[in-house]
Amino acid sequence: MKAFRYRDFRIFWIGALVSNTGTWVLNLTLPFVLFELTGSAVWVGAAVAAQFLPMFAFSPLGGSVADQYPRRSVLLALQTAMGLGALLIWFAWVNDVRSPGVLLALVAVVGAINGVSMPSWQGFVHDLVPREDLLSAVTLNSLQFNAARALGPAIGGVLLATLGPAWAFGVNACSYLFIVGALLLVRAGRGLHVKRSQLSFVQQIGSAARYIKSQPGIVMALIIAFIVGFLGNPVFSFTVVFAGAVLDVGPVQLGIMNAALGVGAFAAAPLVGGGKFAPKLSIVAGIGLIVYGVMLVVFALAPSYPLSVLALAVIGACFLAVVASINTSGQMIVADSFRGRVLALRMMVFTVAAPTGGLVQGWFSDVIGPRPTVVAAGLLMITAAVLLRFLRGSVRLGRLNDSHDERSAEELSGV
């Protein structure tokens, strides 16, 4: 992968992989201990809400911060703060603070800081490599997230089974040392001076909204982010439902199903990582959406466990291909003065779409069953992909290939 040729990117990627793996250890441990403490699935759902709702609420602020301050400095401060928050969670647990409310409050604080941090995180990838290698960098960034999602729960499960929750919380806290250390070693962004906007926070958000409206390619990326989040992402949690209620397999087989999603992403990375003969982003996203939808149908109707695992592997590959394509498209089109706010909005769209889609599909699964629900999601995704391919005007897949336009940004930036 071309982005690995750059020292700063390699260092940041390794630190991010370790840190995100620790986060996924927490994502398994927190619901586990809450269910152990309360015996209620409601508290498990509350754990997800405590992480995502503050992230959603604070993302606009994060976008504004990412556009006005050096991203490396922002990340150093906020990742350190998140590490201290993770340390407080560990400290509370080892001192026998077993209140679900206290644990959720601490997680919510970390989630809020993460909401401010994420636009700078996404934008910082652009600072680490030249524009021509951005697709490779974004793909590898998505790859490390998927790798962490596969490694973290596995490590967390072993820790919970052998050493207990305190060790799992401790591993998450320690993982932040790696990303903070990586940021200290990275040279990109040192001494960078960013123009401060003369607009108020509300005016900044308004100018960003007007800028996005003027960029059909970014609008197209946001539409696809919603489609993937609402229709495609819920299958990542539906593996639990299919393992227990449809395929009748145990926890080991469930682990293999979840691992297949990560393996598929690994396999797809070299294919979508850019290069001289790489297809256009619109082609990758369009084909990825259609195959994604087809594989959702195959997974839902699979008569055997091996076929369901194979379908999940292809779904993981398509998820990486589509998300990497729209992320790269947005990063290539957006002007740097709007980068943080646009990335914040994209993150907000996905953050809303994913849990909403999960709730809707979960409700339909209880009413009509998991197989028809996932089949319907797959068919809707195929339909959306075909419509976006053949529509004309602003709303069409081809707009993902739009070129960078700095002139419209200068008119709206207010700097």
C-alpha cells in the first residue's frame, strides 16, 4: 500500500491500531459488566447510547476546532484527555465503584471528547500523505479500524474469561499511550499556523452547510454514508441474532462470523487502495453497493453456516470499499478551510444512520423475522445503488469523481 511509504503515516497508523483495539476491548467489556451488574438488556443499549450520542452532539464543535487549530496539537490534547477518562473508568472499577450510572457517565465524557476529536483525526490523515496517495491512506485508515474491531473483542473476551474486567479496562487505558506517543513522534503539523475564522460558531456551521450544498460530490458521499449506515451496518450486530436464532451455532462459530467481516476488509484493502490502474471512485462505490446488497440477501437466505460466513467476508470487503471510496472522495473534493466541518457532518450522518437502522431492523426482525428483514435491507441497497447510477444531474454516483474547487470555499470561508 502506497501510504506506508511515508514515515509519519506508518507511525500514526500503528498507534491508531493499538489505541482503537483498546477501544474495542472497552466496547465488549462495558456491556458485559453492565449486564452482569443489572441483568437488564436496557443497560446494554444505554452503553451504546452513552458512547454515540455525545459523539454526535459534539461533532459540530469538533469540526470547527479542526478547521481553526493545528490538527496534530488538537489530537495530542484530546487523545490525552480520552486516555485520562479511560484511566478514570479503570480507577472506578478497581475501587469497587459498581454503579452503572457512574460507569455510563464516565463513558459519556470520553464519548463527548471523542466527538470533538474525530474530525481532526479524519482530517489529519490528509496531512500525512500527498493528495495523490490519499485513497491509499484512507483505505489503510479504514483497514486499521476494521482490524481493531476484530482484535479488540477477541482480546477482551480472553481478558474477561481469565483476568477479569479490571484488566480489560486497564488495557484500554494503556492503549492511549501508543496514540499519544505516535503523535509526539509524527513530524507533520509541527509549527503549523492555521487561519482563525472571524465568524461565530453558528456562522461557521452555516457557511459549511452552504459550502456542502455547492459541492454535489460531497452531498453524494453523505447520501451513500447514510445508505451504508442505515441499510448495511446493522448486519454487523445481527450476527448475534443469526447465530442464536437462525443458524443455531455457539459462541466459537459466532466469533468466526465476526472475524469473517474483518478478514474480508483485509482482503479488499489492496484492491481499493489506489494505484495507477485503480478504477474511479464512483465505480468502486457503485459496484460495492450492489455486491453489498446481494451479499446481504445471500447471508439472510444462506441454508448453511459456511455460506453465511463466506457472505459475511464479502460484506466486510464491500463495506471497506464503499466507505473508503466516499471518504476519499470527500477528502479530495473539500477545501482545507472546510475539511473539519465537512468530515464532522459525514461522521454525524453515519452516527445517526447506523443506530437508527439497527433499531428499525431490530424491530422488523421481531415482527417478521431476521431473514426477511435483512433480505429487504439488501434489496433496498441494490435499488438505491441502481438509482444513483442512472440518475442525471447533481444526485448521481459520478459526482464522487468531482475535482477539488478552492474558489467557492474562499467565497464562504469568512477568514
